Amino acid sequence: MYVFMDTAPGDGPGRDDDELLVRTAMERATDGAPPLPDLVPGARAEGRRRRVRARAAVGATALAIVGLGLFGAALPVWGGDGEPARGWSAASQTSPVPTPTSAPVPVRAPVHVEPSPGESSMADLPERESSRQRGFQNEAAAVLESLLPEALGPVRPVDIAVNRYQGGADGGPAFPLSFSVRPLATGKAARADRACLDVAVKHLRCDEVSLPGGMMAQAITAAGNAEGGKTVTSVTVRFTYGHSRVTLAVGGDTDAMVSAPVTADDLLVVARDARFMELVAYADARPMEAREGSVRGG
């Protein structure tokens, strides 16, 4: 199965855990030798940086090779409390327990994005938590790439936030991806789910779709940023799982005026896959994002 570090940030593993982390890292090294999310600002910012991304990717690759042990160590088989890191029961979930898998996942060089003034990034997290989130991102990028159309590949993590990814080959259009499992707001901050509405004048279409386990999702297609006779289209699937709101979204490249090379149906294929739902279940049980109603870095 996909396995991630589940001890609280700052809790150090015992000696046996350290030995297992090292062994796991060595094995991986040898094997692998809301409204709609606003994707436009991120796409524009990443577009402005595409001219320097090739150099950034080279540097990130070197860092990834040096830090292979760190990434591998983020995915131990056992948690610090001596229990399996992933042990959910069917009775505690709103969908069936995902099918475990065990294939090793090579480390992917992340796309580097400099935070804006006053904005935080994963680099500001404690080392143990940063390692956990990077390990999760690496697993998620591999799952997304395997399930989404080839035109979106390769899929790489973006190092500024655990919910940020990028699709598309170097030198081509850059497609921003968001895979968010965000804890729901509670108490007075809690809000009802947004209505699923079609808005023709805004080129917005929303469909209510069923997922395994009786969950309902909203599959949304939106078009905007018309320029020169072209319109950039983005797609989103969102639903509630456990105590979290799950959002999977792919935007277009607004600099190149290229729409997302996927459809809402493509995202539903991902949402119905056990590998994706295993990632969702882990992130719901061990959150990595701020609760709804709070501002990251604020």
C-alpha cells in the first residue's frame, strides 16, 4: 500500500524505526534508479517563470538525487506508535477501503516556485513535516500521471504547497493542477456545500455525479480568459470525504492560451480509482492543509 509518515511533527522515531526508514530509503533508491479554485493567478505566475524552469528543474533534479534518502524516509511502513501507518476500517469510511498497492515510486524532481512576499511555502515547515508532505506529493504525482491522459504528463509536484502540481513537458504548455484534501470548517465557520449550477453566460457547466460508496461529486467545466478567438477551459471535480473537502482541478496555460488537455470525465476516472482514494483517505486522517476558513501563511 501507499505508506506515509504518521507521527506528529517533532516526534522522533525510535531506533527500530530509524533502521526501517534507512532500509526503506535504500530499497527505493535501488528500485527507482469551494467556488471553483482560482487557477488563473497560479498559471500566470508559472507561465512567467517557464523561461527559467529548465534551469530550475536541473538544479532540483540534483537536489532530489542527493536527498533521495530523505524522500524515501518519508514513506515508512510503520508509524511511530508501532501500528501500521494505514489502518482504516470499512465502518469508519464513507467509501470502501482502497485496495493496497506496493509498487515503489521513483522520486520526481519538483517544480520550484518562489513564494510571493509574505507567503509561506513547504520550505518553512519543520523538517519532519516537510519530508512527510514531499513524500505524499511524490506518491500523488505518480498516481495522477498514471490515471490522467498522457497529454497532461509528466506530472510533477510544485514545492510551494502540498496541494500544488504541474502537468506538461518542459518547453511546452504548463498546466496547473490542484489536488486538495482540506479539513472542513467546524462550528460557526461551517458552510453548506455549494449548489451545482449551470451558468451559460459564464460558460460554466456543473453535473452531480455518483462515486463509489454512495458519495456524490460535482464535475465542473469552466471556460474563461478569451483572447484572440481562443478560450482557456479548466475542469474540476470536488466532493466531501470523511472530515475533508476534496478538490481535483486542472487548469489551462493562460500564457500559451491552451485549455486543460483533460475533461471532467477524465477527472472522474481518477476520483473512482482506489489508488487515488487511498491518498484521499490518508490525507483526511492526517491533514496537511489548513482548515477551511483559515489562510495559509497568514
